[in-house]
Amino acid sequence: MAVKHARVDVVTIGAGWTAAMLAAKLCTNGTSMVSLEQGGTRWTYPHFAHDHDSLRYSVRYAMMVDLQRETWTWRPNPNAPALPMRQYGTFNPGQGLGGAAVHWSGQLWRYLSTDFRYRSHVIERYGAKKIPEGCTAQDWGITYDELERHYDAFEWDIGASGQAGNIQGRKIPGGNPFESPRSRGFPNPPLEVTPHGANFAAACTELGLHPFTQPSAITSRAWTDPYGNHRGGCMYCGFCTRFGCEVDAKASPLNTHLPVALNSKNYEVRTHAKVLRIETGKGGLATGVTYVDAHGTEHFQPADVVVVSAFTLENNRMLLLSRSKAHPDGIGNDRGRVGKNYTYQIYPAPVTGLWKGEQLNMYMGNTCTIKIIYDYNADNFDHSDLPFIGGSQLYSEPCEREPVNSVGTMKDTKGRSWGAAWKDEIRSGWDSQASIVTEGESLPYLDQFVDLDPNYRDKWGQPLLRISFDWHQNQRDLWRYVAQRSLEIMKAMNPTKIVDFKPEIPAYNIEKYQSTHPTGGCIMGTSPEHSVTNTYGQVWDTPNVFVTGAALFPQNPGANPTGTVGAVTYRTAEAMAERYFKHPDELLT
Amino acid sequence: MKPERRITRRRLLQRAGVAAATVGVGGALAACGEEEHPAAQVATNVDATDLAAPPPTQQPINCMVTAFFTHDEAETVDAIVARLIPGTADDPGAREACVPAYIDHKLATFASFSTPTYFQPPFAKPVQHPSGPQPHATDSILVEAKELPRYGFQGSSTPQDAYRKGLATLDKVAKKQHGNRFVKLDEKTQTKLLADLEDGKVAAFKKSKAFFKMVLEDVYEGMFSDPVYGGNRDLAGWKLVGYPGAQRAYTAYELRNGPQHKRVQGLRDMPAMNPGVPQPHVILPLAGTQRTESR
């Protein structure tokens, strides 16, 4: 018999950043909220005081979901067998207080205005035939202009660092000339850049391109946020992605929204609490969630609103697992839409150069101490005579290089990563070579989706999520184009030699890290025919269930999702506070 | 049955107290499920987020390999690592940096994998043809052999078993091909045999690619991770590639111009953060899995 808890206004699945944002916005106005977090507690001190330890964090994944308990299965297409990702590879979802937003990289983007009306924009400019066969790209249902003030609020709450490129239509030198207009600039100046980034920027300028410093959620100087949280400035220590920040320079829930929410006294986080499913009542509305604690005891937490605020993949699984008489195929899935429009990202390096005898200081800094161009991203360049749509960022390889997981990528002349000749290679060249990296769009297709795996189960006996994903022709063509552009830039950077060039995209595999940006599956839209939720993340068929995060994105633009996750969540929080709680269980319009 | 270990209420409350005090928040951060229970068994996976655990402070005082490997196995491992990263007293390689001791210690410390690993059946079975989705698999899942590498690690042995079996097979192959154990072969022959393992060219050693990969990754770990884990003796791996190690900070000037007056150092040489605040004196297993812990 499950332990029954007292009713609360809102229960969230996961205590990551979107849950913390909602709590900071709602609990300070009297809403009672409980977050159920599958991992443990951690705070900047003491947990990150001594974390400059590559083995523990980068090799043994101390901050990631424990794959011993659950993982994800993958297959390239629905006709192939699916196998579990048994050890870490393609993405690194987090667990523990604050979720993946504690070990993230801090690259902070706004999507472009054309990203939000993707399908309409392509049809208007190139005609409907330009959209690849089987591609289900669609408009988001919200516009950049609607989201702008939420982007702005999020960036100023978390102390973003960067150089604006477009303030109210006025172009600012040094910023991204392709960005959509901002109402004001960043609260903090951009981070410093490494020699490789500077070289990349000089080469791009020479080629007539428009380099700028990566906008970042890492404070470039000491800063106090509007809530009164004190943040240190970045120390460029080189232990950033996969690590917690010991001086709170990297924004995370732990140093932004969580302290505010917990101070309200209306918010509670229960750690080591694994949610099994959302329960629904006779009318089909959610009544709360069932979870197990670390001892295996089952609990029921009743709530008026359930927010599915875990990572993209788990959000999909939660809806699919929540089967009942009212929702036989899971919540939000009355029309079979959950899991559709699953997208990811293109992220390998097409070209690597070696500058013999030079030290590039690649082990310092972080993923944001780089230069980047948007000239070949989105529809910033004419696609009329190109066989693909969409684009990709190109940037100088991120820093924070660690020997233990990078020496193996260097090879001797025979292609071996061991032996006397290889030893000499890493001795002279470990810090002398660097890449140009892509981060490209991923479009949705009919044969690309997530569902429940029939063969593999988690520690609690529930089916794992199965991912069907592979590159499609559009991505291969896109890669071929940006790989050539990368090569041009690399040549202009005057390396001693080019040690690696991949003119064709390598086959997708689950083993190699790509990015922790799987998106979609519970997508937003303007009608239940084509989406799982409305633009507030409110589930069409169960209006007291909300989904947050990148699971809402109909397709994945060529930029990291977190900035947009923040803006969309801020918009939802505002709508809940101002309208939903006045008319509960009704769809927001 | 998964190994489990006991966590006492006192220790958990200590940890929760530190956490709440640190940010100075009065809000309720209840650690549900961390209450004392008659059979307070907590799965080891809790450790994965138990980041308060400091790294080991006791570095092995010598390069002894006695915890996991037998005498013969230790000899073979020593010979392998010396070919993977060769060295001399003046230019240390994996042997000189105590990499065998690192591997030995790691295999003895963890009951199975040191990195989070989903280790439930069915396991993959390579076949020579496309195999279809197989929605009702029981014993194994058939996967076309040429596609299998795309799925990453799909092994069905623990590292401990893989070492035991792999080292024995390697000696068997060495005896068959060259009439002697691996350790007795000359360096050139050893190197050639290792290259054959990596390329999967040894018919009598079916899983040689996976074995080679596992050993090579362990050699990287032993050579290039912090010396508190027993390898990287005298910071040999980091000095080799010109890495200053665990530094607290670099200035913007250093980011552009290179490190200024930085001594190569490990975790234990870093200045303390907030030295006025007491550390919780809890030593837990590193973020791994399936380690049986008695406390």
C-alpha cells in the first residue's frame, strides 16, 4: 500500500532547472509545490570544492543518470534491432538536485525568428517541394517576438555573458549579426577566448564571415543577480562540462532559482524519489504521481497539477508509461502523437589541424571561451541552389581538454593510438592540434521517433525508452556543405598540416558523444492533430498536466536548447500564475 | 542480486545538514527515503550522486600488483602496458608510471564496472545478415555484425572476467604462435601481437578487439588520471603531454599566452576552498556501480 502524502498545488517530476524556475516564480506567490528528484542532493559547497578530477567526472560520469538503473535503447530505424546504451556515449543526461543544468556547458542561445516558423519560412522562400520527403518539420505556434521578453528576463536572471549583435534592430559590431533583435544587451561582457578561437576569428574575418564570442551562462565577472545570489567570475579552470562549478560562475539551478524557491517555504524537494507514473482519475485528469523512495517504498503524491519536468527522454517515457482507462496509450497520446518529431543534432568535427610547436592552451577555459559563426546556420545563406535546407554553427573547438579522454583521439602515422610513435605524437602535439566543430540542425522524420522498448526494463521493472534515429539525406548534404566551409576556414588558419578531414558525415553511432540535446517527442503546436501540447506545454488531452523543456521543440535548430527552454518555461510560469490557477483544468489560449 | 550497502541515518542527516547550511536556505529540502528504516538498504547506485565523497587520500606507496591479478597475470599486464606506452627511467611510460597497479587496484575495488553500466540481458549476438526488430527477444538479440559497433559497448562479461579470460587466451595464443608466454617474447613480437589483437586478426582470440580496447582505455586511465588513484606516478603522464593538472584557476592572460609559473600538480595540491567550513569526514566509493561495501 502506497504511502499517501498531503495534497499540493503542483508536483513536478524531477528537480532540474525548469522545475526550479516554476518554483521560483510560483512558490513565492503562495503556490505549494513538491519536486521528486531521482538523484541525490548536491550544492556548490562542499560538493564541488574539489572536483577537478577527470577520472571521476569525465570517465566515470559521477553526475549522470546511473545507467545501472536505467538507460535508453537505440536502433537506426524501425526495421533494425534496438540495443541498450550500456555505457555512456552519445548523450549525458544528469541526475541529482538541479539535473543536467549543473554539469552543462553554459552555451546560451536564443533561436532565430525563422526557427519558430520553420515550415512556413521554407515554403515562403523556396516552395513546399524544398521540404524533404517524410520530414514533419512544423511551426512552433509561438513567435520570437512573443518570447523575446522571456529570453531577456531569463538571461538577466542568470547573469549571461556575451556581446549583443542586434539591439532593437540596430546592428552592434562584435556580436552575432544574424541574431533576432534583442530589447537590450547582456548583463555581463563576453568571456575571454583562447588562441585557437582568436585564430579562427581572424581567419573568418579574412574570408568575409562574421565571428563573435559564444554567448554564455557563465559569468565573466563577479555578479549579484536580481534575487540576491552572489556569483563568482569564471576562473577558466578547465573543468566545466560534466563538472559542477565551485565558484558559481556557471549558472545552474543551485545558484539561481533553487535558493529563491526554497526560501519561499512553499517548495519542497524530495531526493532519491523515482516517479513511476502519473495517475489519472475518472474524468481523465491527473490526480498526482506514484513514486518509489530509495528503500523501494511506494508513495502517492496527490496534486492539482502535474508538471513533467525531467529530461527530454524521461518526459516522453513518463507520458507513455502513464496508462489508464482514460488514456490507454499514455497521457497526451490519445492521438498517437507522443514520441513523434524526435530530433537531435549534428555535432562532430569535420576538420582538425596541427600547429607544430605551438601551445594552444586547450586545457584551460571552457566550452564558451570560443569564437563562432552563424553565416552558415539556419537560413542565413541562400539555399536556392543547394540540395538541402537548414544549416549549422561552425566554431573553434571548445577548450577544457583533459588528457585522459583526449590522448586516444590522436594517432601515429599508422593510425594507432599507442606505442612509441604515438607517444611522441602526444608529447609534441597534444596541445598543438584543434578542430573546427559543427552544431547543425536536426529535422523530424516519420521513421524517427521514441517509444517503449519491448525487451529491456529498468530497475523498477518498467520498459526503457527506445530511440529510432539516424541521419537522413538532408543532414548528409548539409554536412558535405559545411565540411567544405570548415576546410576553407581551417586552411585560412594556416595549420602546419590538416590531420583529419571528414568530407562525409560519419555514420551515427550511440558510442561517441554528440551532445546532450535530444529534443521533441512531446511537441508543442496549435492543434491536437499535430502536437501533444499547446504552446504552454499544457497537454491537449489532459489539461492539468504540463510538459517543460526541450521535449516541446518540434525540431532542433542549430543551437543549444537551454536559452529557449528557459524562455518557454518563463512564459508557462506566467500563464499559470496569471490565468491557469484562476480557471484550473481548462486549456490556456 | 545486486550488491547493496547500508547507509546510516546519522550520516545522511550530516550530509543533508551541510547542504542546507551551505546555501543558508530555510526551505524544506526533505530527503525523502533517507529516513531510518528497519532494513535500511540503499542500492549502491546512490553513490553516483554522492559527490561529497572526497577522492581517495591514500595513494598506494609502491607499484605492487597484488590485489586482483595473479603473479602470472601481473607479469603479462606489465608487459602489455610497457608496449602500449613504452618508457625508460628517464622517459617514463605506463610501466614506470605504475599503470599496472592502477588497473589492479581498480579491478579489486569494483565488483564489476567502474563506470555506470546497464548490464541486463538480452545481450547482442552478431550474425551475418540483417536481423529485424525482434520485439520478443529472450536469450539474445541478433544484430548484423557490421552494424554492431554502432551500438557501443555490448559486452556480456565484467571487466574482471574479461581480464582473467583475455590474459589466459593471450598466453595461449603466444605459446601457439611463438612457443612461449607473452611476457617471454621479444618486444617487437609483443608489439606485433598486440596490433593483431587490435585488428581482430587472431582467429583463436575471438573477442580480441574488445579485450584490447578495454586494456588500452585502462592504460589511458592509469597514465593520465590523478595520481591519487595509484597511476600517473610522479605525474609522468601529465608531464609527457604538457598538462599542468588540477589547477584551481587560470587568468585571462594565461588563457591567451599560456600558463605562468604553474607547477604540475594533482588534486591534493589544490588550495582548499572555504577552509573554515568543516568537511564531512565520509569516504565513499567513487562514482561507480555494483561495489559491495561494508561499513
